[in-house]
Amino acid sequence: MKHPTDMNPATSSTVLSAQGLVKRFGGITATDNVSLDLKKGARHALIGPNGAGKTTLINLLTGVLEPSAGRIILEGQDITDLAPHQRVKRGMVRTFQINQLFDTLTPLETLALTVSQHQGLGAKWWQALGGSKAVTQRCEQLLEQFHLTAVMNQKTNVLAYGKRRLLEIAIALACEPRVLLLDEPVAGVPAGEREELLQTVAALPADVSVLLIEHDMDLVFSFANRMTVLVNGTVLTEGDPDQIANDPQVKAVYLGHGEEEVQFSDEPPQGELVPSGGSAAHAVASVGAMSHA
Ligand SMILES: Nc1ncnc2c1ncn2[C@@H]1O[C@H](COP(=O)(O)OP(=O)(O)O)[C@@H](O)[C@H]1O
Ligand SMILES: [Mg+2]
């Protein structure tokens, strides 16, 4: 498996840049002067306690919310004033929950629809399926990559929850993103279905830059090579996983929030990005153990 573990954040190029973003809701400042650079090929996790402003930041990046101040730069171009669909066209895609339309389709139909739309062939999956070899081939690839081939002809509303989440990521990838925003991909997925999802997320194409919001520290520490910690709308710190796991400020935040939704595992996370000997993994696991004590 290819992983950009040796990526040097100082020298690799920035794909997506948040610059001094502010978002106020009345008297609440949900995003308070946040700057963040997503590097090309990065596996970048955004973590922080409940109410830290993670969702608001993603909504600002995708254009769902308009910032009170600050700019967003995608591949060198200012996209702050673009509508969400225009940002998708420019290569920044967020996973979204399967809506009711897709619920009544099968994974094959859903992907055919998305792929044919992306390839400019119109939005009729039955035409796409019958008519275009390119669409059919891309659908087959995506079904395979996301472990959906066996269920490709079942209606999405009867799929296991983990398969639905896989389909959500497959839909996003069908838009051929250069930047992928993953919003809690394993949230609510039963234990028995998690491993397949974790493996699939880990195997995302190396050239797609990924920003992951996640509470599950196993996933965060097995996936990320860069982390930004948000607290109260501001960036507390940013660093590689080892730095974050050993940062006294980060530990203090999580120790101070013993009943947070952030889940620390008792087992050291498995993953090639976690230093063996477990400095990062064990630091976090022990913080978790303490916070639950
Ligand atoms: N639409 C909104 N109106 C008012 N306050 C909001 C709105 N969205 C978020 N907030 C507030 O902004 C802060 C950050 O929320 P959020 O971005 O959802 O945090 P997180 O995703 O890290 O849990 C919270 O205090 C939340 O109550
Ligand atoms: Mg949130």
C-alpha cells in the first residue's frame, strides 16, 4: 500500500488553504481566525472536542456557509465566493449522506449516475449504463475499490450501514476530486463493519489530498500524517501525529473533557504511520485511559 509517509510538509505544495477564516453566529464565534494548509497528497486530520468548530470549518471550506472574514484558496485560486457546486467542479468534494433519491437506487445505478454526470454525459443512469463503455468501466472500478460489487444490484436502502458509508465515499470519488473532505466516515458504523471501511479509507488514491474529521482515534492515528487540533474555534496546534500525541496542551484539552465523544482506544492503534514502540499510540491511549479513569 502506498502512503505518503515521507511527505515533507515544508516543501510539498499547498492544495487548499484556509486563511484567517472567521465565522460568527450572532454572539458566538464558531471559527476564530483559522488558517490551515492542506498539502498535496496529505492525509490531514482535523480533531477537537465537541463544539470546537470542525463542522463549521468544513461548511466554510465547501461553501455551505459564508465566512465573516478570511479567504479560501484552492490550487492557487480564490474560491471564497464560489457556490458549493462550483467548488466541486474545481476538484474539492465532500462525502455527503445518501439522500432519498439515491436510497431507492442500487450502488451501480447511483455510481453510473454520478460518473456519467461527471463525464458530462447527462444524468440518466440507464442511458449511461447501456451507452458508455467509459462509464461502465469506471463504475466497475469504483464498485471493486469500495467492496460494493457483491451488493451492486441491491437497493441502497437495504444495504448494511458500513456499505452505505462505503458508497458515500465512492460517490465522492466518482467526482474525481483532487481534494476530498471526509466527515466522520466511521461514525455509527458497527464494529464488525469497521475494518473494511478503515482499509478502504487507507487505500484511497495517494494523489488525492484528504482532510478527515474524525473522533475515532484509531482511525485518526492510523490514517493521518498531519493533524490540526481545533479548540473553541481556534487552532490549538498543528503537527505530525507523534507531536500531537505528546503535546501537553492537547493532552490537557482531552483530560479536561473526560466525557467527550472523542474515543481513545485501550489498544494501541494499528497503522504504519504510528511509530512502532508506540510513542504516539501509547501516549494517546494512556491519555484516554486516564481521562476515563
Ligand atoms: N448555525 C449555527 N448557529 C449558531 N451557532 C452555531 C451554528 N453552527 C454551529 N454553531 C456553534 O458554533 C460552535 C462550533 O460548532 P461546530 O462547528 O458544530 O463544532 P464541532 O463540529 O467541532 O462539534 C458551537 O458553539 C455551536 O453551537
Ligand atoms: Mg461537528
